[in-house]
Amino acid sequence: MESPRRATVVVIGAGQAGLSAAYHLQRRGFASALEMPSAERTFVVLDADANPGGAWSHRWESLRMGTVNGIFDLPGFPVPPVDESEPSRLAVPRYFAGYEERFRFPILRPVRVSSVRRVDADPRGELEVETDAGGWRTRFVVNATGTWTNPLHPRYPGREGFLGRQLHTSEYVGAEEFRGRRVAIVGGGISAVQQLEEISRVATTLWYTRRPPVFHDGPFEHETLGRDTITRVTADAEAGRPVGSIVSYTGLVWTPYALEAARRGALERRPMFVAIEPYGVREADGSFTSVDTILWATGFRPALAHLGPLGLENPGGGIAVSGTRVVADPRVHLVGFGPSQSTVGANRAGRAAVGDIVRALDAERHPTR
């Protein structure tokens, strides 16, 4: 059996948060575990995708740079001028690829991490990262796996018996495939509104949400992520409560596509249906509505199954963190998680995680006497 390779820090995921962590590790003197494995402090990035871009490379074709909520400069590498008509699935991965080329991070791909385990009971010992390309032993894991690979599929009575088509946002390509159909769109987030606006141009759409959506004026992303929002998200993460998407805290924005959908009457929200039947849905008032397609724009959950062997989750399904550090095991840092889900937050989380790791290593080297 091949011996595992070693790195002081293993970063899992090469999206915005993972690349930020890689930048700050390199800047703080960590060497490539691929080129200088015997250096005192080393790191490696393991990415499941075959190419740069993270979740952006999987976005639907019609999501253009003019309609995304914005990307934020990666540290040390400003975003170049953007063509608002270009698909985000092309523009953002190209920017990420340029970033990787500029800094030559030690990234291995495609490498899928199956589990992270403790080697022994020593709380300052090594962790074992198991992958489909061999194992790694490491002192710290910076987890930056995001949410895209863990779509949320709600359970509703009768779902398995529906004779039409069901798909999740993660499988959406474009509106044309729905032309002439009756489409139930489920979800109250940004993706739901974007896809509702597109599909309603070529199909009959019905919009279902669990709660009435809240729209407010003003730009999205970091400009609207005020201190109150960050405080609430951080409080949930530090208390170990499951954290929703940022928009679940901020509400929706009257973007041009939302205004256009409202103008055409597509934003007429219905209360959530109570059951699914073979040819449609049973409404909350008991009436029946015929649909032939259900699009579940129901969001995602953190992709953390590979951390399961560490037992980090509490009985409520959350993981308590202090900053980026997991309370149950300080060797594990979660970035792009909780309050750092936004692009600017992901950058800050990468820097914070590396700073915490450096302080821990320095404390071991020079313990207080």
C-alpha cells in the first residue's frame, strides 16, 4: 500500500475561498508540498473539478456577467474588465485560471476527497485525508468545498409518483427546453427569480415559496451585507446552528430581471403546495393545478460529507465555529461557510484561516514558559 504524502495544510476546494487560502499560505511562507515536500511548512490544494472555476464553471448558460451578483477581486489579482454579455461560466473560470497561473499554486485536480479522519487521539496530531488519488497526512485542513455539489431536494408527498419532469437548479441549462410547458418553480432565492424570469418568457410558470419573498431596494453582495446581517450569520455559525444562504438573511433585491418578471406578472407567488400528484400539484387550499415540470430552485447545503468521520456536527445538524476554526476540532477550518459565503467574505475567510494556522504553529514552536 502506497504511503500517504504529507503537507502541513491541505486545502480542499479551489473556488474563491480555497484560492484565497492558497494565496495567503504562499504569502506566509508555506512551500509547495508537490515541489518541496521536505520544507518545514507546506501546503497543497485538492480540487474535484478537472479545470479552474469552482462552482462557476457549472452555472447555467444563460447566466451572464451582467446578471450575476458580482465577483470580488481575488487577493493580489484584480478582476479584468468584464463583458456583461459573456456567460459567467466562461468569464469567471478564465479569471480563476489566470490567477492560478500567476501564482503557481500546488493544485492537484481532479482529486475527490472521500473522507477526513483523525490518525490518533492526539488533538494536535495529524489528520488523514483520503482521496481517489491517494492519501495525505496533514496538521490542518482548510475546507473550501462550497455548496454546489450538495443540492437540497425537499421531500414532498407524492414526489416519486409525478409523471412529468423534475430537476434542480444545479441541472438547469436554459429556458428554451421548457417552451410551451407548464412549469412549477419552487424556491424564494436569487436563482429562483432569475430562472422564473427566463422561463416565463416561453412557458406558463407558477411560483411557489414557503414564505412570502421580501424584496428591498439597493445593490446586492458586500454593499448590502451590513453589520447586522454579518452579526446574525456569525451568531448562528458560532452557536452551531445550521446556516442558510446569505439571501435568506438579506432578502431579495429589485434587480432588472426581477423588475422585468414583475412587469410581466411572473412574480405572482403562490403558497407552497401540500402534495404532488402524477399530473400536477395539490394546492394549499385543496384545489388541483396541472403542471408537467417542477423546477426545484431550493438551494444548496454545505458539501461537508467527507468531514463526517470527524463527528463535527451537533445534534441540530450544525457545526459550531469560532471565526473559521471548528470548535470540535481546531485543526479544521471552514471557509466559504456561514458568514464567509459571499465572495468578499470568502477572501477574508481565507486570510483569517491562514492567520489562525500560523499562530497555532508558532505557538508550538515557541510555547509559553
